[in-house]
Amino acid sequence: VLRDDFRQPPGDVVVAAGEPAVLECVPPRGHPEPSVSWKKNGVRVSDKDERLTIRGGKLMVASTLKSDAGVYVCVATNVVGERDSEPAELVVF
């Protein structure tokens, strides 16, 4: 089972460069419980970047760069399939 509705879709975030940013996402209810990943401008976000942490649905950027700005989508995945959230914009000024 994987419901369509995100319990909390990410919202737009505006931060100054160098500040931390947090995009929050609570995935739809599912069985098994869906895992959360993120896409930025359509490309899956890698947690290989040590500035980025994905934990419990949150995408945390330790110290934002101008290049982090973009459109982010929260992706919930389980055996049934995957659902994309509404997009949220990260603005870095």
C-alpha cells in the first residue's frame, strides 16, 4: 500500500548563503513504511555530499551555496512504487 497524499509536503525555503537550510517532508502512509529520498531539478540528490543529510524525511543542508538553489521534490518509495511530492523551491540569496 502507498497512499497518494503526503502527510507533510515540503514548503519553500529562503536562506542566506552559508546558512543551514532544512526541507521537511512526511511521506504518505504506506505498508511497508516508505523511504524518503529527494530530487533537485529532477535529479536524485546524493547523500555522498557531506553538506547534505537526509534523515527521517528531512533534507538538511549544512551550509548553503548559491548552487543549492533550485526546485526540490520529496520522493516516497516502497515496494508498491513511488510518489513525488509537490515541488518546493530553495532560494539562496
